Amino acid sequence: MFLFFIFYFKTTASTRKKPRQLISSSSLQIDILTVVFRYVKYIYIIILTIGVIGNCLNILIFTNLKLFRRNKCAFYLKMESIFNIAALIYTFIEHITQYPDGHDLADYSLIWCKIKVILDQMLQIILYSIICFAAFDQILSISH
């Protein structure tokens, strides 16, 4: 992608008539948006697969090893991994349902608009709460 921008600026610099003429910002914005929309779905697929594999490995390690079975912090990390998988899948679905012209499914469906807001905030609050509960549990277990 970086090479695309270098090539774009070199070709536009060689076709300029005046030395101080700048590229119009609207054409540059359109070019950047087309590149972003073209590759963003592939990046989300890569992030989803790596994230789901990593979180599944966390769940397997924290449930199968005897060292972590009775550990309270392992419970919080398992729950965090489960909700991380849910957040990754939700984010993937949210970005896949966007149309190439920039419209979202929430523009056409009232139900998806409401579910989208609720799920987004709920998953964020649960993930942050689990991290806070794990830290608070560690403080209580150390201070006794």
C-alpha cells in the first residue's frame, strides 16, 4: 500500500504543469478511500482468524492445565477470552455488512441499528469489567 502512494505521487508530480500546483484534495481522498475499502475486508479476516485462534488457545490452556484449574485469575482470563471472541466476531460482522458505497445496514434496518449500539457498548463494558474484576481480585488476594 505504501508503494502505491509513492507511485501515485511520482506520477502526479511528473504530470504537473506548474511547479506549485497541488493535487486536489478530493481526488486524493477518493483514491485513498478506494484503496482502504479494497483491503480493509482482508485485514479484518486476518485479524479475526488470528484473534480467534489466540483466544481459543488461551481457553484451552486455562482449562486443561492443572496449574490453572483452581486459579481465580484463570477464570477471569477464560471469560475475557470468550468475550474477546464475541467482540471479534461482532466487529467482523459489523464491517462486512457495510456496503461498498459507504452505507451501513443500520441505515436500512432499525433492528440492526439498535442491536449494533447495544452489542457494541455491552461487549466493551463487559471486557473492561472483567479486567477490573481480575485486578481487584488480585489486590484482595494479596492484601489479606
